[in-house]
Amino acid sequence: MENLIEIRWHGRGGQGAKTASLLLADAAFNTGKFIQGFPEYGPERMGAPITAYNRISDTPITIHSNIYEPDYVIVVDDTLLKAVNVTAGLKLTGAIIINTTKNFEELKPFLNDYAGSVYCIDARKISIEALGKYFPNTPMLAAIVKVSGIMSDEEFLKDMEGSFKHKFAKKPEVIDGNMKAISLALQAVKKVR
């Protein structure tokens, strides 16, 4: 498959990792890509570790399995670094994106000697500023788009505005906050190694 990008999301139930993976799939689809976006189900309960996945390609995707060697890993909750081997199978040519306020030296012991690129973003701060509540999935969605280059910032912003208008048709007051969270996150994600 040409230009296949595989992404694994690590979050906790209720943080929106599944929703973010589906929004990413929709946005990539709207730019003409072939996509998959799906969660791995276990005992679903609020706060339990969950995993979601994306495949994005320029050609049809014929693989139908979990992702074991992702190009990118998104960690929505940095407490998972202690509980889950988030770098398992992560390609050295890819990157890990972590929602955290910790510096690289604090993160390093939990990255299992991963030698690839590491990006950080404070999704809590962005979410509180833009939405008034803690919803880390929207900033993390913007972070993966920025780091991976799946689409341009402009394409992504335009698509998400349309998605949010549809998704929040009965709550239009939350659209501006979500768009602000995306805009802030596109600027805030930083490479720390």
C-alpha cells in the first residue's frame, strides 16, 4: 500500500481517544484518502485504558487487524506511560505525541529506550482555555495532524469546522471553543527530541 500511515491511540475511557480517531479518519477521507478508524474494545468503563487505531493511505487498505508497528503513537493521558508499553512496535521513523507537562528527562524512563521523535503538548491547558473543561481529544487530534502532515493545517481546520457543525448541530455554542482548541494545539505541539 502506497503511503500507508498507521496510528495507535492510548487513552482512558471517557477522554475521547476513540472519538478523535474517528474524527481523524473522517477528515482524512474528506481529503481523498482511504481510511480506517476503530477502537479495540475491552472492559469499557470510565478511566480504564483504551486503544484506538487509524490507517490512512493513498490506495485501498486491505489490512483488517490491530496495528502492531505504528508510525505514530498518541498518548492522551501521561499516567498511561507507567501502565502501558506505549512504544511497543513504534517505528523509529515515526513519533510519539504525549499530552503532558513533563519534560523529556522526566518522560525518558517510560519510553523504553525509544530512539525516535518525541513531541509534547499540554492538552489540559489548551482545553481549559478554549473549552472551559478538560477534553484532551480535540488538542491531541490537532497534534497528530500537525506532526504527521496527513493534511495541511488549512485543510484540517476547514474540515473540522464542517465536522463540528454537523456533530454539534444541537449545541452550536461549543463549535467556536473546539475550533479554538484545534488552532491553539496546531501551534503548541513541540518536538522535545
